[in-house]
Amino acid sequence: MDEKKLPRAKVREDGKLEVEGDKYPLIQGMIRSLVIEVRDVTYHRYYEVYDGKTTAGGRVSGTAHIQKGDALDVAGMQGVKTTQIPFSVRATDSAQHQWTCSIGFLPYDWEVGHQDEFYIECYVPTDTFGDLESAYVAGRVTTLSMFLDTNLWIHDFDEHTPPSGDVTWFLVPEVQRQSDMPRHESGRIKTFGWQEVPALRSKPPKPAGTPPEETSAYKAGQEFARDTIRTGMDDGPPTVTAKPKRSWGTIAMWAAVILFAIGYLIVKQQ
């Protein structure tokens, strides 16, 4: 097999798919949704110019985290199994493409500048996208959540896995020819929603009142502190019966205590 090509695949008479190198066949049609939660949500605005006509567009992107312990892989390819997939959702006016999704895999491309990576693209009606757009711009959107019913493949032994169990979903190689990338699969959006938080509100302004330096408690405290310091400075030479002269350290300590008391009275009055 060419190292740049995927292994060959063929469809058996019973409809199951065999991939070269995989001893278990693959099937489609499992009654189970691919459940994803999109995090790191980002909104993009852009303009497209085609034949001199400019149209505005937008998309919401993020990283889709597959839920319920499931994962996504490429049949016959090693080292690409993942639970995190680049995601985007766009608006469409086409009734045929509304509420659809496309899941694919892009191999490493040094010219484009990306590594091997999967992708999930979803398409919703314009009014639905507008609702999401408004919520995002208002700062209320945190994560998106979706249930996708897809044409992805699973190993036949996973067909009856209960909802509490986990399965690996697969993209598969082309059947008609040997290719360097798997074929993409499509699906329908079963549920589409997002988590919202209340818009951030600024704190109400503090009610206007008398500035602290103009309150009677503040003025009285200042006067008391000045008197205390002045008394310490005016003490004359000590006598035999006089108390020891106050030190500057003691005066500073008492001043700090007094100022703390003044501050407490001011805060209590507010």
C-alpha cells in the first residue's frame, strides 16, 4: 500500500464494509446520536466579494468535545483517534441544507499549514443563527450543545451498545478508488442549543453623600490627633517625680490607633 494512501475498502454482500487491515467489519445506521459540546466559542464576521458584489457573512466556531465517552477515528489510519474536533456553524437560506451537518477529515498539508484534523460543519436557518449571534454579542453564550444523527460508521460489534456505553465512530476510505483521505459523512441536527449566562451588569454608582474629610467625626479626629502630637512635643525636661518623656515611637503608635478609629467611624456612618 502506498504510504500516502488509505487502505482499500470494499462492501460485502451483506452491506458491511471491510477495510484492509481491520479484522472487524463496519456498519452504518446505529440508532444513537453523536453528542457534542462546543467550547471556546468565537464569533467571526466577514465580507465576501464575488463578481463585484459584496455580501456580509458570519460564522461561529469552537472546539467540539464528543460526549458520553465516544470518539471519532478514521478506519485504517493510525494515531488520529480523537474526542476534540474543530467546529463551525453558519446560516443558510437553503431549505435543503438547513439543520444539516458535514463531518470530514483533512490530512496534513504543509502548504495550507495544518496538521491532520477532523472537522464538523453545521448549517442552520438564518433566524436561528441570528438568535445565536445576538446572544453571543450580548456576552451571554458560554457553550453550544448538539445531538447529531449521522452516517458515521461503527464496528458491527458496537451495534447494540447501550446508551451508557461508549463507541468509536469512523470515517472510512473511498470504495471506488484508493484515496489519501476518507470520504466525508453527513447528518441531521437533532437538537441545537447553547448555554446562556446573564449579561454582565456594571455596579450601581455609590450614592452621593458628604465627603469623608468634611464629616464631623473626621474633623474631630484630626483635631484630637494634632493635640496629642502637640502635647508630646511641648513636654519639658523630666523631673525626678515626672513621668518619662514620651518617645516619638509611642506618639506615632497612638496617632495610628487614633486614625484607625477615625476611619472606622467614617465607614460606619456611611
